[in-house]
Amino acid sequence: MLDLISLKVKCPICHTSLMDSENLVDKQPSVKMKIHVNNQKGIIWLSSIYGSYNFHSDIEVPEDKIGIFECPHCKNQIISDKKCDICSSPLVQFYLLDGGKVSICSKAGCKNHSVEFQDLKTALSHMYQDFSYHGSSTGNIEIIKRPKKSIKDKLKKNDREIIISGTYLQSFCPHCQKSLIENNMLKFRIEKDNDEKGYLLLSPYLNIFSHKSTIRLPEKKAVKEIKCWHCDSSLIEKEKKCPQCGSEIARISVAAMSKMIDFYICSQKGCTWHGLSDEDLKYIIFEDSEEW
């Protein structure tokens, strides 16, 4: 869903824009930084297209080598205290111009990256409308144009928006509209039947079921409550049940197409069911849907 978005970033230290409109990568303004790698110093221009790993550099950047990145303005090193989930190398973290963060791995060839919007309002302002972009961009993200499709075309079963496995789901509380992502994990407050409370951390990538919790959760046992960690509102949908195991399900908002959609997850540990509303299924389909 984010592969056609051009991100505009700034230095997290001096807050100066890192965008270079004179040196294009993927036909878009690039992200310009200084780089130290393999005992060499030079300039690197990264693609600003989310999902692209293309770059130009005036020095050779060998595969599997860790680079040290510096802001070309304040000369400070740009780095995060977090490590890459794939290769454990340091992450390089930028700020989006009007809210949010982008992280990339510092090892050449590693394709780990993520983008986090600050809140639902910011994310919505950057989503494209009806598969195309109209007007000029005033925010930190511009949408690359795609051919506009008619409503009739959208309703064709095999021509719906496809959410592929591994897609990073920008997730928000449907009540306070704040992002549920923290440190690249989907975070919830949870409560068990014995009133024990803690936090549950889930992978924000579709069909990646890794998780952590601050309290012990028995297998095949549903939690009593799932809440937003910002406003403490319940996310449990009392009138809906998991069609796979019969447990209660929780509802969050996920950015897809030109709006926020209702995304449901099961409250039982070990159950991997997730789904969309009947209305959203008219326009959106999961890559692993049984309809294929």
C-alpha cells in the first residue's frame, strides 16, 4: 500500500530537510546524506520512494557493509538506538516533515525499513484518492499518480485492492485516532480474567504472527480486554465473534486505499484469524484469501 509513496524527510537533529531535488533517484527528489563505509567517505543519494532500495553514491558501497550516515548540514551522525529485526545492525532514523518517522537499516543490501505516521489525521492527509492523486502536495508525502479506475472496475473480484502478506499495517485507535505503533510493534493494553493487566505487542506486518507480552498468556485462552494504550478505550467488539474459534475480536483502524478500514483480530492467543468488514471486502482482498 505504501510502495507508491514518496517520503520527504529531515534530519532528526538539526531538522533541516534532507531532500535533494537536483539529484533524482527513481525520477523523484532523493534523500542526500554523507556516508562512511569500508574506510571511504562520500555522498549517498537514497530513493525517497517507500519500498525502493535504489541509490546513487560517489563511492562504492559494498553489499553487507554497515554504513555510517551523517547529515550534510549539521554533520552529526544520524542513527537510532534500535537494531534491525533482520540483521541486528543499527537503524538509521529520519523524521517526516510534518509528523512521523522513517527507519532504514544501515547495512547495504538489507531491506528492512518502516514508516510510522504520528496519528490518523496525518496518515489520512497523505492517502491517495480513488487510486490517483489530485492537486499539489503540501505535506511531507506526495503520491505518484496511478490510472484512475471506475467504481465498476473496483468491484471486480480479482481487481480489488490487494493487501499482500508482509504489508506494514499503519494502525490507529478507532476512538482517539492515535497511532497504535510503538517501536515498530502494534501495542495494546490487555487484561486477563483474573484482572491481571499488562501490554501485548504484535507484529504490524500482515500474516507475521510474532508477539510479546508483559504478562503470561496461556495458549488457546482469550484475554478479557484489549484496550488502546493512549485513551484506554476498549477495542473489543462485543457483538462480533471470531469465525475460526468463537472468541471475542478487537477492532482497530488500518490505512488502506483512500480511507481507514476496520481491521479485526482475535482475542485468543494462538488464533491467527483476522478479517475485514463486509463493506470493505467489496473493495479490498487479502493476498491469501480463499477466493483466489
